[in-house]
Amino acid sequence: MARACETFNLPYIRLDSRASYPRTRLTRWIELCARWCNGGWENAQPRYDDLVRAWLGWNRWANSSVQRIIVERQLSFFLLDHQNIDCNLRVWLNSLYQTCLVPLFTQQREMAEEQEAFNKLLTLTEPKKRFADFSVRMFSEQNSSSSHLNLITLHGAKGTEFDSVVLMGIDRGVLPRRNVNQRDQKESRRLFYVGITRAKSEIHIVCASEGENTRGHLVGPSPLVLELQRRLGK
């Protein structure tokens, strides 16, 4: 799907394990900070206290109450000063780095992997890279914006909602897989339910036509799709 998007020049975000950048605790937190700047402060989504709690949790070197106040102010000043959601993402990330992350990475050596993940995210904002033209708003709306496609697995879709959803490859032998036990069949059923309930208004299910593949296996719509059709009277 990612290759197809690139072929047809469709903007997309991968939200699976092979996402454009490592989605670690820190990079997910940065996404939430961007969401807070993009109006999230108005409805507490995310909650400011949660952002601060995670921030203080990483800055374990701040032992005294005075030090913790200083560390919290670093973050609060940055958030309040960077609510221009049309700001270029690279500018915003560089400011976050200089204001907050440099002291963090300097004081907490065990954050080396998180620093590497941040650097990979920042690299994607370089000219001609995927996020080169991203604003803070676009970055914060990765899971909800209509300006690009969100490529996500069924496992990763839990807890998210979209206006329109396309489920790809819901085929016999794929969901569920061939010759699986009852437990795996129940898990496949649960995943299918997760998929079809992610859509707020419109869903499309793409599956193979009836026939045989090159190995002589029957192919076609998943039994879950056929059951859904029966239940809907189609």
C-alpha cells in the first residue's frame, strides 16, 4: 500500500511497525505535544498534566522541588510559545530540541535510543523528505487529518476512528489464516470487528474473487466477510 501511494503521489502516514520514524515513548509524546498546541489545550486532549508527568519522569536528575519547577517551566514555556500550528514542523522540532531535549539528552545518558529516534524524525523534515512541507498541525493530525492516508494494521487500529475506512485483503486463508485453532479464529473475528468499527460513516472491504491461487488453494472473500453479508441481507 505504501508503494502504491508513492506511485500515485498520494500523501500518507504509516502507523505500523514500519512507520517512517520509530514511534517510541518520546516520539509519541512529541506527537501529543503537537496535538496540544493544535487546540488540544482547549479540551484537555491531551491533558497538560499528562504531558508534564511524562516529561518529569524522564528528567530524573531533577531531584529537588526547585529543579523540577525549572524542568516543568522549560516545557510549559515551549508549549505556550509555540502554538502557531502553521509553523513548519522542522522549525518547531528544532525549537523543542534546543529548549527541552538538549538538557534532557545531556543529563540522561540512558535516553540515547530516544535521541536516535528523535533524530530520525527530524531527518524526515529535511528538504525533499516525507515531512519537509509538514506543519505542526499536519503532524498533530496524523491519525485524523483528511489531507493524507493513514496506513495502519488491524492490531494498531484499536482506539482510533476515521470518517472512512478501507480494509484491504480480507481474504479466505488470510483472516483467519488457514488451519488455525479456535482461539486464533476468535482473535481473527475480534480483529475484523475492530476494523469495521473504526469507520464513523463509510467502510469499504476489499477481498479476492472466488477461484484458486497458484498453489491450488481456494481463494475468495473471508468467511467473516460472507457472514457479514448474510447478516446484512446482501
